[in-house]
Amino acid sequence: MNNMKFEQADLSYLMDLSSGNTQLIREILELFMKQTPADIDLLSTYIEQGDWEQAYKQAHHIKPTMAYVGANHMRQELQEIEDAAKYGQNVESIPDKLAAMRPRLDVLYGELDAYLRTLD
């Protein structure tokens, strides 16, 4: 993994999954970086609208993609958002949870972008 240190990402699962195939790693990371911001924006829209059913479905949709890049803490936070929205418990905390995640997502995207530039 080029001995890069990451604050938000742990690419060991992706490395194992791809058997170190840099082309596959590149494709997965590029897709993640293209799709995830749009998915997060859609989640944000559902939260702003108070559409908790769609919010929980969207959080559920995003959650597994975080495992590919080793952002397991964000995966857990999405699980918390999903559960709160699905069960209607503590929904007032959901906007703050997502807002707190956004700066770390920006760091994650920066880390992944930097890593992509090191691939042959």
C-alpha cells in the first residue's frame, strides 16, 4: 500500500479483496469517490425533508461501501443514522451526526485521491 498513512481510510480489506490488482483498486476507488458524495447528498436531502424511511434506506445503501475503504467508524455512524431513522428514535440527532461526518468524508476523499496518484 505504498506505506501511506491514513487518518480515515484503511485499505487493507480492499487490498485483500483485489489481491493487490492496482487496476481493480483504481476502479473501485474512483467509483467510490464519484458515487459516495452524491449518495451522501441524497441522504442529506432526505434528512432535511424529514423523510425517515428514505433516509434509513439511503444510509443502509451507503453503509457497506465504507467497508471497502476501511472507513469502519463512518460505517458505524451510518448504522446509527439508519437505526434512528428506521425506528424513529432520536431522529433529532441525525442532522448533527451527518454534519459531523462531512469533514471526515472530505479527509477520506483527499486520502483516497492521494493514494490513487501513487498507483501505476
